[in-house]
Amino acid sequence: MNENAAPAAGDAPVTDLGPNFIYDIIEDDLAHGFGRAIHTRFPPEPNGYLHIGSAKAIWINYSAAKKYSGLFNLRYDDTNPVREEDEYVRSIEEDLRWLGAVPDGGIFYGSDYFQQCYDFAEQLIREGKAYVCDLNQDEMRAFRGTLTQPGKDSPWRQRTPEESMDLFRRMKAGEFADGTRTLRARIDMASPNMNMRDPVLFRILHAHHHRQGDAWCVYPMYDFAHPIQDAIEGITHSLCSIEFENHRPLYDWVVDNIGFEAKPHQYEFARLNITHTVMSKRYLRELVETGRVDGWDDPRMPTLCALRRRGYTPSSIVSFVRRAGVSKAYSNVDIRLLEYCIREELNAGALRRMAVLDPIRVVITNYPEEKEETFPIANNPLDESAGTREVAFSAELYIEREDFAEVPPPKWQRLRPEGEVRLAGAYIIRCDEMVKDTAGNIVELRCTADLETRNEKPADGRKVKGTIHWVSAAHAVDAAACLYDNLFTLENVAEAPEDTNYMDYLNPESLLLRPGCKLEAVLADAQPGERFQFMRMGYFCKDTKNENTWNRIVQLKDSFKLE
RNA sequence: UGGGGUGUCGGCAAGUGGUAAGCCACAUGACUUUGACUCAUGCAUUCGUAGGUUCGAAUCCUGCCACCCCAACCA
């Protein structure tokens, strides 16, 4: 396949993300006798649905494994019982597989390693590298110091290993209340890196875990559990986003002090931001919980399930991630790049159909009222093998309201009073008369057709530049279409004061439901999720939840520029 | 005022001492029974900034500036 050709909708995404510093690191390791098969992982916390930003993290890890013949794990990072739910676990695997990232190294749960985490903690206590601290949360904060001032040692820092061991076991046994004690690493309270100021390893949490039930009342912190999970699974390259850069020294401390032979290493990349798009899980959850959207798969959401419902393909999303690139620099990728990626793919394969989203009636006055005929129209002019379909024509039609201008702007090519235009695949018509209602709205156009021009050039050689789409009134099916500006957008955020509630800046019109659309009859048989190009209107897909509704995947580029 | 990062075209992003790739966006023209698609052309004398080293610097050195992350018993 031509490397530059757009994949057909439904093709498996290309694995390789192209040259980037992550691949460079791995190649450098391999060149120096790495001695182990590359092994990566995607470790989401099951506290929300995957979004397009997750797709970047997934694909960086997945593609790194595939490119170097390694394995890729899915691991639920479920070390905090109060935030995690099974609903999210199910959705994560579904979305991961839909994207095309096969977890061929296995699917794991961080919570399955609780016992090992506990055992390693006892080991650290025994070796004097960890201690039980009785400071409460406020006291601990006070002892931690600030960004510019070193912290002070906890009064419990010199506790003997024996005493800490006894206390830690009693913590596990449930003798103490939440927040009364923690297990801390003995590192350096004066470290300029806050993460190294005796970080908490285990905390007491009498909470029900979505998988472990009530088996535990002490839970490991991310910074302790994550390197252990990676090491146990044999992860070689732990690729995460850049906000964890400050945690790497602690990650290494855990790996080194527990004494893992095969050490995993953490590398960081910049997370994905897209212009005008809310990407924070916190806000996405808020949108769902406050009912501002219909759910995590509301087509305006940037979640993978919403993108899927809207008609985006896995390959278009991966293509987007690839084109956006992988680096460590803060970035804000133009959402038009995403739109380009899906448009590129759909243009190559989507079947063309005529649809009128905002109809205006057209009566062909010189066409017999009872007559019907059909015209064969190409399903995809770029692909002859897509064949043709017969489209019914009659004296009463609908055209798009936007395709007529009573007072046309300069360079107008479509219908105007006294003007001619081609009905795609059929006759050239001329507008003779506008019929208006009492309010002055145009309700009907009365036109004459040049009956010699049935799908051919006029014999007299005159040029008719505009071509518009149409639908026969008697043969059309009714539907509703959802039109989107783009993903759930933030408007005027630049002007927002600090501590903004971004919910106030969400664009309320990023979804517009337009009922009363007239579609070509063949579309009645379309399956939910099938993608078509509505000629001149954009790419649409039949909604998977609302049978009679069509979601606009993306507009055609520049097609409405003159308006 | 500490530490860790990052700064190359409007947005991404290559480049690792030899004289600024590519993509998106944008503009112009051609083609067109989708003003789509496609095609052609244009779009950084300059790499946050000021010095320095060098025959030669986006790439090396020094100072400065801007932005991001870190003070959860979140991940």
C-alpha cells in the first residue's frame, strides 16, 4: 500500500508513529546489548473513560512494543479504592481493543499485587528504609517544608524496625483508623524534590475495593506500587506523561531499594492537548454527572467511545496521534488536524448520498406532475468499483436552503432568481419564481428544467457552474441530523480569570439537532455506524442509539466558505 | 527565593557543528456534474534572548527571559 494513501475506513491503524525520541531511546538500548525483549504497558486508573489523549499514551506504549517485537500489557492502576469502578474497567478494555492496541502481554490489575507490595514494604522496614509515622495529614504537611525550605524529620523517623514492623502489621490488621498512621520511605526530608521527602508508601483506608472487596485496609500509593508493578510484569520501558518526571527519582529509588534485578525505566513524553477541547477527566466526569451531556459517549465528548459513536475510525485517531508527533515540549494541537485525518480517510471510501438538511421545496413547472424517472449516480466518483445507484426524480423536489440566494454574494455559483444550476446527476434548472409566506420567508421555488440536459452537458455549449444536491419529495425519507461545531469546546477561555470553572465557558451550541431533514431513500437501510458523505454537507454516520438521527462526523473542507 | 522540564513558521515537528525536512492551517492558480477531492505555486536569511568559541552554530559555552510541573495519606 502506498504509504501516503489514506487508509480505507475500517483498516487497522498503522502501528509505527514515525521517528521520535522514545524510539531513539529504545534503539539505543538495543544497540548496547539490552538483553531483554521490549515490554511496555498502558496503566489507566479505572476512574473514567478513555479519551483521545489516552489514545496517545496507548499508542506510544503499544507501538514501541510492536515496532521492536516486544509485548504490551494493559494494567488497571487501581490502588485507590475510593475512585475506581468496574464500569470503567469494562469500557477501558473495549475502547483499547477498538483502537487496535492488542494487550498481547496480558491484562493485569495493580490490585493483584497488593500482597507483594505489602511484602516489599515489610522488607524495607526490616532494612531500616521505611518507618511507620504517626503524624496526621496536617502535621505531615507542616513537616514537609515548602518548595524553597527543606522539611523537618518526623519525630517518628527514628523508630526501630521492630516497632515499625509491629505497627505496620497492626495497620494491616485494621487496628487503626484512617489517617492515623502511614508507612513512609526514609529518604531525605531536605531534598529539593518534594517527592523524595520521605514519601508515603502505604496509607490506611477502610474502603471497599472494586476487586479486592474488604480484604485490605492498607493501600499502597502510586509511587510505591507503580515501579513494583512494572518490575513484576517485566516492563522494560515505562512510558508516561511528563508530569511524572519529578517522580522518576522515587521510581528508581523503589526499584533499587527493593532490589529488582531487571530494572524497568521510566521515560516521559508531553501529553496531548487539542485546541478548544476539554481533555481533563475531571471536567469530562463533571459534564456527565451534571447532565450537560448524555453520557460518556455523547458525540460531543472527546472520549474514544464518543468519537466511535460519532463515526471516527481507529485509524484516523492513530493517524492524528502520529501526525501530531511525540516530544517533550508543551503543545496544543490544532483540532483541524484531527478533522483532516478523518476527512482524508472518509473521502477515499465513504459512499456519496444526497441529503437535504434544511429543505426548501422546488417545483419543476415543466415536468409532468405524475412522471417519475431515475438517474444512475456514482456512489463514489473517486472509486468506480463503488458502482452507481438509481435516484428517483419527480416534479417536486427539496434542495438545501443554503443553495439558494435571493441576493447572491459575489462569485455565487448556486441557484439565484433567474439563474441556472445543475441538479447533481440530473437536469439543469432555472429559477423563475419565489413563493413567500406572509412573513416573507421563501417557502417554494418554481423552476423550469432544461429537459435536454438529463445528466449531460447542454447542447448549446453554455456553462453552468453550480451543482447542487437534491432529493425527490415523494421518495425522500425523513430524519434528524446532529451537527457539531467540533468536540466539546471551550470558548473564550483565554479571557477567563484564574480559578475559572471551565463549565461556564463550554460552548452550548456545539451540538445542534436539526429535525426535518430529507434524505435519499437508500439511506433508510443504512446500519448504525455506517459512514456516508452527504454531498456538499460533510460526512455523517447513523447514530447507534437514536435510529432516526445522523451524526455529522466532520464537514467538508471550505464547502460553506462563502456564507 | 528551591528543584525538575521545555522554548525552531499561525499550530505541531524534524534537525545532535557544515549553512532551516515534513504535516496541518493559510494564499493564489488549474481542474471539477460535490465551490469537495486532486494538482501546481507561495508561505522561517532564521531557530526565546544577549554575548562568546569556530572558517562555519538552531546545534558547543556563558548570562538572561518566558512558559509548564512539584508542597494529596490522588494517579
